[in-house]
Amino acid sequence: MKNKTYWVFAIITIFIVSIAYGFTKLIDPKDKKEVAECEATPNVSAESEFKPTIVNNTSAPSKAPKGMVWIPGGEFSMGSNVEDESLCSIKGITKDAAPIHRVYVDGYFMDETEVTNEQYAAFVKATGYITVAEQKPTKEEFPTAADEDLIAGSIVFSPTPSAVNLNNFLQWWAYIGGTDWKHPEGPGSSIKGREKYPVVQIAYEDAAAYAKWAGKRLPTEAEWEFAARGGKTGNLYAWGNTLKQKGKFQANIYQGHFPIKDGDTGEDGFIGIAPTAQYAPNSYGLYDMAGNVWELVNDWYSVDYYKSLSENGKVAKNPQGPEAYHDPNDPNQIKKVHRGGSFLCTDQYCTRYMVGTRGKGEVRSAANHLGFRCVKSI
């Protein structure tokens, strides 16, 4: 195995799955600090205010499909006014989630939880579908790669042996051959006994194929955020404005020293990924709208999309996302939006479990902290 070529796959995949790429571009060398020095309290801008959410007064047109709940839709303020996202209090990181703007969405049904291993297995059994991570990379994709280096696989979180500066996320991700949805942490891992866990190592097209088979679709980013907010106005989290309620965590996120081996203390009840529906649902009956695994949505990622909607001056009705992707930090990668954060999100590095913030990922890339849920139009 030629390590240089092998790492081409790793680097290309990591660039897209980890929102840390944007962070690295923004950190000035003089601001680089050890994990323990980072501040945990996000700065909230007073310039942008949330206006009241107006929920449609409409009942579900029919009984909800099994495993789904009714989301009535309505008008709400979308986005975030958090400036630094706790990454050592470096301002500007969440600029892609600003400005706050008004959006209207029609009603729809949404999966109560992320799609599980059990559900995805049923889809694969019925269709014979092969995910992107299971497919051998081609010469067309990697024309300079040696044949022996074209190995099917994906990205896995690989903790560091000791504390590191957070300026280079390549330190804690590894491309591992033989990794896929059935072997999410590498070829020696398995989903046996994890039937109720969210399926991961799923690329955008893998999620879209499942949704089509199930008679559903992926949510738009606006639908996802409206549902996550649960009819509430401007909350930091899907459950309120404090990270803990009555002293207890409300989502599966990372506590402890990130990203070192055995650094996650599991104070929230879990170390690593958790089964679905282990915490209280939001007011719409949705579980895990923060933490556990990132969720793919249907919108192309554009860093300035919210700005364009705000400048229009109108309420955006059922926005479908920008017509094209745009990320100046990584202009050659075709990206979709990710939402909700994951079990790797921490107040030391990435607090994108905050409901208005955004992630991003290349369309044919996957990781062991990325999944999805579906919606169904009426």
C-alpha cells in the first residue's frame, strides 16, 4: 500500500465530512490553544433577533405513517446568532448560519428518529443496493492512484493518544478499507446487536435511494430546522436554552477531553454512538434532533445562502436551497448541508448541536457520525 495515495482518499473524504475544515481556515496561529484552554460559553449577537414562530393551525390530513409524526409547518425565524460556537471563542465561525431570516414551510410528516440499521438492512435486502462506501474507487475518480490503492472504505474517528492542538483535524480521522454501513468502525466492527442504532457510513445518494424506496424524501434544510425547533422561538437547543435540564444532558454529545483516546467520559449516558430515542423528544415528538449523528438534508451547501434570502426582504416560502453549491474554503467539492451535530460535538471544539447551526459534506462521502431521517409530503 502506498501511503501517499491511500491518504488521498482519506483527505478528500475528511474535507467534506468534517466541518472542522472551515474551522482550520479561520484560526489564526496566535489563537491556537490546547483543548483545556477553550471557553465553553458562546457569544450571542444582540443585532439579530428572532421573531415569534407562527405555527399553522392545521391537523394532520391523515393518520401518521408508522414511525413518523406530523409537523404542521408555519412561519419562523431561521438561523443562528451565536458568533463563536465555543471554538476557543473565535468569532465568525457560524457566519454561514446568519443572518436570521423568515421562512415559511408547509406541513409534512417526519421520521421520529434517524433511519436505523434495521430499517436500512430491510431496504438493502429488498433492492440489493450497494452503498458508495462499498464501491471500489475508480480511475476516473482518482486518475493518479495506483490500482492496489483503489480500495473501498470510508472515514472513521480515530482518537489521538494524547492532547493535541485543534488546528488539524486530520489528526483524529482515518480512512479505513472495508468500512461501510455494516462495518461502521472498520472491517472488524459489526452492527449485530445494533439494530436500533442510526445507520451511518451513508453518503447523500445512499440516503436518497432509501428515501425513494420508502416512499419518502430527504427534508429540506428549512423543514429540518422548523421541526427541530418544535414550534418554539429562537431557542439555542431543540429542548430550550440551557445545555442541561435538571442537571441532565438532553443529547448524546462528547464530554471530556477531545479528541484523545478514552477522552469521552460518557456523562450523557453514552460513549460514542447511541441507540435512537434515548432522550426525551422535542415538542413535536422528534428524537435526537441534536447530537448522536449528523443528518443529511437535501439542500446544496452555500456559505452565503442565508444572506441572499435575507436580502430578498420577503418570507422565503418552502425554500429548496440554493441552485448550486458554494464553499470558498473548498470550491471543488460538491456539498450538501448536514444538520444536528453528532456524538463527537463538544463545547471544546464544535457545538453544532445548537439548533440553528449548520454542517456540510461532499455528496459521495460518509463517516461513522453521519446518518439521516426522512420526511413525507402530504
